[in-house]
Amino acid sequence: MNGTQKAVKRIRFVEDDAVDPPDRKRPPSRLPESKGLRKIIKGQCPNGQFVRMQVRKTELERNKYLIKMRKGAIFYKFNQRTGLPEERWFIVSPDGGTIRWTKPSTNFLGIKTTKIKNLADALYLTYGNSESVKPQQTIEIPTWLCFTIVFCEKTGTTSKSWVTREISVACRDQEQFETWFFGIQSLIPLHHQHKSQAYILWERAMMKVESIAFVQRTTPSKVWQTLFENAIRHVKGSSQKFLLRKLVHMNLSRLARQAREKDGDTKDSSPPPIKAVTKNANGNSMVSGLSQI
């Protein structure tokens, strides 16, 4: 070839398979060839339907109580200074945001005094009488019909100016109590402070038993035993056998407790053992204790 001849650039077109041919010296892979598993995408909350049902149930209960509380009712409010019960007209706003109470009588200007509280400032409810409530002889108000609303108020501009204020009330009957207690509780933002109906039922039973024991001048355990024995008479079948076993267990526990108390009393009142001095074979003195028979 002459030097003036131009070099020709050769281009070779190859297929993709020929770019990286398989290496015959490479051993085959021992991993089994498996297809990809099918992934089932679930929602973030597996119990989403259950949560929605609970929210819907809570809304229905709140609306049921709110309809009754919007009509208003008359029950007792305990005075914070004197602790005496006074009749007030209580009513809740249509949106359930505020509660207000009004005196039934007018003042010297002919105006009825009304006070309003925001339920968003309520912290929780307590069941039973407050410590500031005084026992009354003119008006018999059972303890199991009373409850207290605890509010949080700000009295100043500093961070330590928050104070709690209690409003103790007493309902006239059980139906009114359940409407206003559970109704106001459903409007309080702090749900973790709510009390269930089972808790109220148990606390009510304890309060009634303590009241009966105070009137009969006995102990609550004896009142429970009497109620248990009366309940057995109206039960038949396997339930009666179960209650009988429970009653026998209660009686045995009571007898064992009484025996332990008597044993402790006798040990405390018994004189100390008599000590006698004797001599052994070596001639040394030895002190021995003689138990009193």
C-alpha cells in the first residue's frame, strides 16, 4: 500500500448475546431458580373497620346524651364556701361546647344569675361526693348520685397561674345521673380520663353497701354475705352450685381470719414461759424453758 492511501475504519456490528458470552469455565449457580413472591399490600391499620365502628358508636352516644342535655334539667349544685346543696338550672349549648347554670330565684335587680363554663377546659370527672361537701340532714342526697367536674383555669399571665376548680353536683335520680355524667364525659377532650359504665356500676354497689353497713351498724363484709345468701335463693342449676362454692369459700376464709385473730390475741395475753435452772452431769448449771400447759 501507498502511504497516501487512507486507512479504512472497520465497524463490526454484534448482537447483545455476543457481547458478554457465557463463561464455560464458570461453575453453575447452586441457588434454585425461584419466581418472585406475590406481595399483598394491606392498609396501614388492619382494624380500620373496627376503629370506624367505635368512632361511630361514640358519636351516636354523644348525640343521644346531647339531645337530652340541650333541654336542660334542675338538680343540686354544692356551694364551694358552705358546702350546702342549692338548686340550679343546668343546660348545655346546642354544639356541646359550654355548660351554664342559673339560679331559680332572681336577685334584688330582678335578674337571674347565670354562670358559663367551657367544657374544653374540663379535665376529668370524679364519682361520688367531694371533700368540701357537708352531710345534710334536711335533704337526703345519696353519694352514688353525686359527681364533680374538675376545670382548669388561668388566673394570670405566668405559667404557674393555672388552677383547678371543682364544681360538685348531685342528681335527683339514677336516670338523670347517667344522662349528665356520661353526657358531660363524652364532651370532655381527654378521653383517657373517661370512666366506663362497669366502673360506675361497681363503685355504686360499694357505696350502697357501705351506706347499708353504716345504718345497720355492721361491717360491709357481712352485708355482702347477706346479699350473697339472698341471691342464692333465686338461682337454680349450675349457677347455684357456683354461688354455693363461693359462699363456702367466703365462710371458710372468714373463719380462718377469725381464728388467726384469736390466736394472735392469746399469744399476746399469755405469760412468758417459766425458766428452770438444772445441773448436768458435769455440775454446770443449765437453763431450760417450761411451756405453760
